[in-house]
Amino acid sequence: MRHTFKTIGIIGKHSDPRIAETISNVHQFLLQKNHTIIVDSKSAAQLPLKSIQSSHIESMGEKCDLMIAIGGDGTFLAATRAIVKYNIPLIGINLGRLGFLVDISPEQIQSKLNAILEGNYLEEKRFLLHAKIIRDEQVIHEQTAVNEVVVHRWITPSMIEIVTHIDGVYLNSQRSDGLIISTPTGSTAYSLSAGGPILHPSLNALVLVPLSPHTLSNRPIVIDDSSEIEISFCQAKQINALVTCDHLEIPDVLISDKILIKKVPNPIRILHPEGHDFFHILRKKLNWSGGYPI
């Protein structure tokens, strides 16, 4: 038997001027179906609604048994990081341009959202990455990522020299502008732009994609997602690097630091409308098969 969702959280892209109307419509629709609704505080501040229940995004997972992200993939990623430890599912409503993760349009709210709430949906599990910056054997920063962890050169015209180990085994050393460590979810994001392969979401895999490597034979490599990746630096002079987890920046990484990256044990649960088709999304979003009937 499918789970009944009683308390539903809404997280919106509060920088989008269209968000107030869409959240109001979703809020009203859910009220009519007798759900308890909690809206993230920043989005709630923009709504004309009175007596609306709101909460900080980081604590919504404690109170809800379903989350709805309204915006683009960036909003979806923020919602994912906020709820991953609570094992509650997530639905995406798309106000963005590309939207690989958010697959319900505002015009489909009543039909598709209603079907999901009645138990007619496809559930998909996606895993996240956890990155730790270690300095002098102490963890100085930790962050999670849905799409990718990226090590970049920062405030320097020079390439950085990166050493990569997989499960303690030496992989390679490279001079480049950086390295992307991507999940299957992130394989259609920055990794794709850098020449990496598209991974089907069901694959238990990670892809490592070099950014503008000095050696042209340095190509992307796909590894098992249970692997622990260790990144260190081997240049002689001190320069700073930048680590990003999705769009969240960890600046001032030193060449003496180590970066450990590993899969988060608990996956995120995404609910799609029935008929969800990953290949259809690729064709639509990447403009494949243009001009040919499908």
C-alpha cells in the first residue's frame, strides 16, 4: 500500500517573481485536499496568504512526510540537501528553463500532482556525494552534493596539479584547470558540458571528468559508486584551489589539504508522474532527434 502524505512542505525559488502565484496555487490545491502545508520561510514572506505555516528550510524535513520543490533544478538541489537525512520523498514543479529533475509544469499541477498524492507515481532513488576537506588531519569543512563535487583552480592563471586515489589506489596525476566528480544525476550538468558521458540514473557509478587537462590523453573515467576518492595536490608553490558542491563554494583550499569524496549512504527519493521517461527528457532537453518523428 502506498504511503499517505499528511504534512507537505513547499520550497520555492524565492528569487523568481512567478513563485508567489505558483506557490499560492499549490497551497490552495493542497488545502482543498485537507493536507497540512508548510512553506519555507523565504518563500512564505513573499506570499499574500494569511496565517500560512512556515519553517526554515533546514528543519522542514523533521515536520513533513513529502516535499515539493517549485523552481528549477537549483531549487530542487537545495531541497534535496535539506531533506536527505529524513528519508522523505521529493516532487519537482518546473519554473526553470532546462529542468532535468523537475518534471511537472505549473499547468499540470492539478492533474499530475493529484495523481501522485493518490498513489499513482514512479519512485526513483538518487544518491548524493559527501565531500570533506582535511587539513592537518582535521576536517575543516563538509558539504553534500547532488550533482557533482568540483576541484577548480582559483585566483591563479596557472593549472593545478591534482593527484587522485581511488580506494587508496593511485589513479593518476594531472595538470589541469580542475576535476569534476559527478553522480549519474550530475552527468547531465557540468560534467556533460566538460565532455563527460551521460549516465543513466539507475547506474551505480561515478564519473571523473578532467577540466582542460594539459595531457590530451587524460579522458573521463567511470568508476563504481562505492569508491572513496581522495584528491591531493603535488605542486611546489602554494596556490589556492576552490571546491564546489553543486553551486556551493568552499574557497581557500590549500595545496597541503586533502579532499575525500564518498557516496552518502541514504539516497534521495524522487516521485515522478506515471509515464516518466528519462530518454524522453534527454530528447526534449538536449534537442535530440530534431526534425524526426518519434
